[in-house]
Amino acid sequence: MPANYQSDIIVVGGGLAGLAAAYDLIGYDKKVLLIERDTPKNIGGLARKSFGGIMFVGSAEQRRSRIKDSPELAWSDWQSYAEFEENDFLPREWAKFYVDNSIPFIYEWLKRKGVSFLPVVNWTERGMNRRGNSLPRWHITWGTGFAIVESVLRSLKAHPSYKNLTVVFSHRVEDLDRSEGVIVGVSGRREDTGEEFLARGEAVILASGGICGGDLAKVRQYWNKEIGKPPEILLNGSHRYADGLVQDAVAKLGGRLTHLDQHWHYAAGVYHPVPQQTNEGLSLVPPRSALWLDADGRRFRKPPLVSYTDTRHLVESICRTPAQYSWQVLNWKIAVKELAVSGSDYMTSIRNKQRLKFYSEVLFGNKNLVRRLLRESRDFLAADSLSELADKMDAASLPGYRINREGFMKDIKEYDAEVEAGEGKFADEQLKLIVNFRKYRGDRLRLCKFQKIDDTKAYPLIAIREFILSRKSLGGIQTDLKSRVVDEKGDPIPGLYAVGESAGFGGGGIHGKRSLEGTFLGSCILTGRVAARAIAKN
């Protein structure tokens, strides 16, 4: 006989969106059954391993830095970057709701749980061919995403109604159960034993993630043709259970799935030194003073590829090359000043809240991180001359590709000559961008001042072999502004809600074609809380 569970509300998925919904629901005196597919140590999902950056509009940190933001400006930036389609009514409404409510729904909710943010706000996704963030909005959590999850878990356990929460692990939801048109529960199997289970409740909230990790075949199936064909080597930077199983169950019931071809991939992925799943990768925060080269060792020029500009553009530029992978060439000085990893396991001083160590890394460079990556990663190469570096890049090139030595040397020498000429004479577009970046204090702290590549004082030289890394689904289950799942006619399916990445972070596509960054974690909390409030008021 299948195991049976009964509760008021069933939450499928113990990531940040599911935890946010569960927290608010028990506050509304609802009994909650949270069904998590993973093991207890991994509760919190991908948020636990994330850098922990969140986009806020009008935060105290912005005001202290004299950054004059407003929902009106953020909404204008969001629409510019998203390129919403004409019929994207619900995604557009969710995006507007985010910029209008990021402070009360996300920022203040986290603050009440003891979460704090670094004082300097980061300025990411400024845009390349269209406007992105007009000003800094990316707030990095002190303690990374690990601290967010731990703070929410502590608050849950300290909640006066914590007894109303039941959590079960290693349970895979496969089907949604409906009676007389209303969703009344879920069914599935245990991951560890294969035992069947049934769970019944008044409503079901789907918070099980997207399609960009657990099944890369599905990522390729829904690959967006606008950015070229899917690369032969695609690294997995998502969760192993982000396989679209729940989305398939919704579609089977007649729920509407939208924008499944819109994904948020990163251009600077490297193989994880200690993988826990097939093709697992690390997502680098690439140095802006490095030169980005194609598989032949030639520089991307029109325009040059530079991080912090437009991630979709970076991915598209690389995917349209024959090899569909790339190199970044830099040196020790650039690496220790500018390189970071988008993950809590590598940004240890921030994750562990080691204040003095963190300040030292900002001032003098993160030498331990660079040493670790050079020691552990097969994609990091070091050399004491350009010729030696080219030899090592050749040895690490994929079959059919070799470094064009003459072009490789020429591109680096030309760039270095521009740096040598001085700031007032820059014609190089990358150097012009760096000039602009350095006008903001937050960028100046983590950015070299016009550093040459082939500089013996900055040796060793470093080359990083980089692949496209699959990260987030921008589309998913379509929901209205109460997080209710809608059918193909646009009508809510009674008893069924979706939040976080399952819902395309709201409305089946809140980000459109691009994210302003920090809107992923933020949208998980936002949609989870909206669902809880809607259920409580129902």
C-alpha cells in the first residue's frame, strides 16, 4: 500500500521558493506538508550554493551610497532588457509587481530573519546593445546564498507554529491528482526505496525548479534558436532534480507552459573539480580586464566580450562560433583582483562571514581562490611566456581546434599597446568600458587600472578554457498575480499554485529574454509569499 499523507497545504520542493511559502503559510495557521526530492543536507536547493545576489529597488544600501533608484526607473530598465512580447501580459505584470514590491516583500522579509548585505551595491548587466541596469542594484548577501537558506531555516524552527510544518525527504512527485476539477493532492515515489506515496490537501504549491539541470536533453530540446544551436559541450550549473517532471504533470492536466525556450545560461563555465553530477560546472564571474578569445585564440572584437554587460549577448556570441567554447587570457594580477566564482563553496570568506579576510581580499586580491582554481581545475592553465601559454592551450583545445599563434600574439600585443598609450588615447572598446566601469566606486574596488596582459611583473600568465553553463529556466508554468496556475484558456486551475523557477519565476516568464541579475532569488521569495497570501485569503 502507498504511504499516505494529509495536510492543509502541500508544497512540492524545498528550495527557497518553497521555504518562503511554507514559512508564511504556517504564519497563517495552515498545516503544511513540504515534499522535498533531495536529502536533508541539500534543503534550500540551488539557493544554498548561490552567490546570494538579490536585486532590490530603493534599499538602505543604495541610499547610503547615494544611489537614487525608483520603481519607475527599474521598471523602464526591466522592460528594455526583457524585450517582452506583445502577449506577455502576465510576465509583464509580475515584473512590475517585483520592482514595486521588492522592499516589503523580499528585502524586509529577509532583514527580519537576520540577513544582511554587503554595503557596496554591485552594478551588473548594464547592457550591451540595449539598456540594462541604469544604476547598481545587485546586493550581495553577507554569507552568500548559504546564509539566506540557513536564516530562513532558523526562522522556521523558531516560528511559534513550527509544529504545523512537516517535511519529508527523498520523495519524487510524479503526478497531480484532481477530483471534480480541483487539484486535491500529488502522488509519486520515494527516490531511495521506490515506495509509492500519496499526499492530500486543500491546495498544492509547485516549487520544484525548472528544466535546466536534471535533464540536459530537455535543455537542448527547448534551446532558443535565436542564440544559435546548443553547444556539443554544455555544462550543468543547475540542480540535479531540475528536470521538468512537474512541468510535464501540469501540461498533462491542461496547464499552460510558456517560454520554455528562454533560458539563462552563463558564458564562463568550467568543469567542476569535484563533480556531484554529470558535466557539473562552476560558473565564473569573469574578469573584465581579461581578453576573451575564441577557440582559435583570436579575440572577439565587434564588440569585445566583457562581463557585467549582457550575459545573453556573451552566450550568443560564443554559441555562434564553430567550436562553441572560448578562452579568457589574463595574468595573476588581473585574476586575484577581479576573478570570482558564482557559488558559496568557493567564495569562502563571504560565506563564512570572515570580515577581516574579506576586506584583505578586496584590497590585496583573492590569492587563495586563484591558487585553488589553478591547482584543482583542468580548465585553468598557467605559463611564464605567451609561447608557453599557447602550447598549453593547444594541448587543452578540443579535437579539430588549435591556437592561431600569429593572431593570438598579435591581438595581445595590440591590446597591450593601447594600455601603454594611456587612458586619454583609448580606441579599444573594452578599455572604454573599463573607463566607464571605474567611475563607480563599487567597480573601482574590484577592477584593475588598465592592466596589460603580457606584463612580466604580473606573471604568471593564465588562460581559462570556458564552456556554456546551463543555469536557469526563464520560462515555465504560467501563473496569475496570485500564483495560481492557469490553463490554456487563461483560467486558474482550482487548488494549484506554482512559484519560483517552476513558474518561470512568476507568470511563466517574468524576466523576458534577460535578467537584470539578482531577480532569481528575489522572485523565489516574492512568488512564494504571494502564493501563501492568496491561499490564506481564499
